[in-house]
Amino acid sequence: MYLTDDELKMRDGHLGEAVSMAMSILMDLGEAIDAPEMVEITHVHTDSGFYLGDAGLEFVEHLAALGGQVAVPTSMNNTSFDIERCRSYGVSAKLCEKIRRLEKAHLAMGAIPSWTCAPYQDGILPEPGSRVAWSESNAIVFVNSVLGARTNRTGDLVDICCALTGRAPKTGLYLDENRMAAIHARLEDFPAEAYTDPRFYPLLGYFIGKECGNQVVAISGIPGGVTMDDLKGFGAATASSGATALFHMVGITPEAPTLEACLKKDATIQTITVNPDSLKKSEALLCTAENDQLDWIGLGCPHFSYAEFTELADCITGKKINPDIAFSIFTSRKILRQVENTGILEKLEHAGIEVYADGCLLLYPQSLRPSGTMMTNSAKAANYIFSQAGYEVAYGSIRECVESAVAGKIVRRPPAWLQS
Amino acid sequence: MATILKCKSLVAGHGSGEILTTQQSISFWGGVEPATGMIIDPRHELFDQSISGKVLAFPYGKGSAAAPLVLLELAKQATAPAAIINIETDPLLVAGPIISKHFYGTSIPVVALARAAFDRLQTGQNAIVDGVKGEVVIE
């Protein structure tokens, strides 16, 4: 692997031992995956603040103790739970202390304590065409597809090595030729109202992720009027049912002004058709609950946006959550402050809703509700809370979630476009 | 007589042990318990078996971004496989053994075999993986 003079100096310790270790790791990784050289990156979104055991913690603390400093702006992915309120949230003191240590080490290295899986909602918006190194599957697919910046699926701990050096091995989605789609998903037989229904996009993403695995996919047939939250829910779903890191929506995302512009040249293009029946299949997988019994509403996967809070506040006006139902929302610190300042938070809390920052609906869900059935507007959450945590799930819009929480049972109003 | 299979070395190092092979992919996050090295995914054909100290052969990684954290934890707990043999290279899978090498000084070689050679591996055989020379020796 070719290294520039600056990169050789990093590896050989001229910029300190932390940078030396980080560059040595990236170089070994580059050799293993046949990267010819490194690429300079301008931003990192790191998941190295995720606690899975002491090894990751020790590694990060070691880099900080060696004097490591981030070389490029570095935002932090969500951690396991709300850092300020973890005790009231029911997490053990020992675990909270580990998160505090991760926080301290990252702050010492100069990372931004954003603690969110949706940094793009916090104003962290890399330029189109810029090279970054992002972690967190939904953030990766969003930054590549919607913002048009470039990242590979950066592994946990590799991300912090990229941050300390400002480099990543030059392979995969950093290269033009790998950003073109060899699969074309063509939408058919959907009436106009499907495209303005917020339930449509996560179901579509879930289907496409399952069909396309880790391949770049081009989607045609969506007329426009897609919101940021639609794209967020769509991308998160593709990355949870498959391993999508980049999609193109023709006429909507920046690298797809036309279908031809985003399809691989001189290659056989596989075409799949997507119709209402396809999305019925997605819906069946995301609605495992066999009756209308409901225990818990979970929103904010990925983290709830300000626009979603506004919609929720409209739906909840004049209503009270049934006392038997837990209603939890996860968002970033920044958006939590915004809803606090605009009075939305008070209104939601008054109605019986709990809003958390920093953490994740899918990690330690038992501290929120030990078991039962969860309803959510997120295909990603419905997928993992069933497969990894063993809850029954129901999928529905924000409006359906509120209606259900008030009624104390699952209320779903399947749209006409999804009926056969 | 020993069989020598030529392989591509992805992560250098030496490891030997009993082969544990599967045709299914493995997701380390959610699929392997770091404290014990047991496969905990009930849908996996190796469910309830230990990968600790084994020459673990599976075609490719499932590519979870948390895989490096799990492999580093396995290295710390001394429950890691002795070596990993794949067919396809997965950047998220090789990162863990590389970080373990630099941080804990552990050696978990990762090599890639062609499909035909991979299919000659059998669970229970003893193998030496030489991630420097690029050889898998079946004893």
C-alpha cells in the first residue's frame, strides 16, 4: 500500500503514539482489503462511544492517554442510554460509569458530544462529493445517498482511527465506479396517495434492503414531495433488512438526476418491480402482534426530528396517553433543547410521553418496558426489537401510534393503497 | 500426510487448532457471546458451539459494524478463535483481528481460501494457519 510522506510520518510516530497506532491499523486494514492508498477525509461520525465490553473502552482510553486528538471534526453516534438520566432510566451504576469513561476519553480527544444516530438532523451536513468516514448504518446510507458525500461502512473503532489520522483506506464507495447501481427497482401500480403517506417509505426501504443486500440500488417511479423524514425512514429500513450503504432515488437524490446517470455502464442491470403486494409482504414481517394488545410506543429510531416532534404535538393536542401504556421517544441533545425551548416538550410530558436524549430505543429496551408489544413508526425499530429483543411489534404512522396510545390498544388504519 | 492449501493472507500471524466449519455466514454482533466465545444466534447451525481456540471457517462475515468491538472483546477475554478462514474478504470482519494485534498483541490470522479449497475443510480436523506464508496445513 502506498503511503504519502505525511502518512509515513504518522505511522512512524512523528505525530505521537496514538496517531502511530491508528495509522498502523488503517494501513494493515488497507493491505487486507487491497486498497492502493489512503483517502483524505474531512469528517468522521464515530460509534466508538458504544459500550459493548471493556476491550473497546480500554482501546479508546489508551488512545486518549497517548494524547490522541481528532484531526478532523468528529461527531459521536448515540450511546446506550440517556447519559444525564441513566440512573432514573434504570441502568446499573456500573454501566453508567463505563459510559462516563467513554465520554471522558472522547471529549479529551476533541470529539463533539453529539450522541446521535442522525447527525444530519443536527446540522452536520458534509458537502456533496466530500469524503468522510461514518459509522452507524442509517447515517452511512443517508450521508452517501441523500447528501451525496462519500463513505464506506466504517467499522466501530476503525472510525476513531480515521478521526485521529484524517485518513481511510481508499476502496469501495470512495470510488466513482462503485457508486453506480447494478440493480434497478421500478415502482408500479401505486396510486398518488401512496407517495404522500409516511408509512410508504419505511415499508419500501424494508422490501428493497431485503431484495438488494449490500448492492447499490436505483429506485425509479417516485414523483417527488419526499421529506427528509421519509428518506431517513427509508434508508434506515434498507440498512436493517439488508446492508444498503447507498441508494439512488431518480429525480430526488443528488447523484440521480436521471436513471441513466446512476446506472452502471457496460453492465447487465438487474430490474426488480415493486408493487403494493411487495409492501404487503414487508408490512406482514413488521406486524407480528396477533391481537390488539399494546404495552409500549417507541419512537425515534433513527432519532426523532424536530418535524416529527411537531407532527406528534399536533396529534396529541387535548389527549392523554392511557396510563397502562409506556410512550418513549429518543432524540439528540440538540433537538431536545429545541423542543424544550418551543414548549413542545412540556406538552408531550403533560400528555404522558417520556423523551430521552443520547440513547437508543433498541439498546436496553428492558429498562423502558420489560416485555410485550411495541408499536412504532420505524421499520428499523420494528425489525430489531422483534429479532434481537423478542418483543412483538406493530408498525404504524405517528398518528396511529398516538391513537393507539390513547385507546390503550393497537389501532391501525391500513391505507387503501395497501389493500389488494 | 498433511494437506497444504494455498491461501491469501489478510491478517498476518500464526494460529492452530481444531477446525470448526460452516457454510453459513456469521454475524459477530448479536451472534457470538464475547465472554464465552459461544455462538448464541439460535438460527445458526453452529448454535451453542464454542468458537474459542478453533480454526473457524465460514464463507463470509455478515458485516455488522460492531464486529470489531466483538472481536476485540473476544481477544481480551481470551475466547477468540485461533484463526479465521473465509472465502470473501469483509473489511468489517478483518478490522477486529488487526486492532487486537496492535492493541493486545494477540495473533488471530485471517486468510481467504478459494471455494474448492474451503470445501475440503472438515470440522474436527486439526489445522495450522500460517497467515505470513499464506498456507493452511491440515494435519
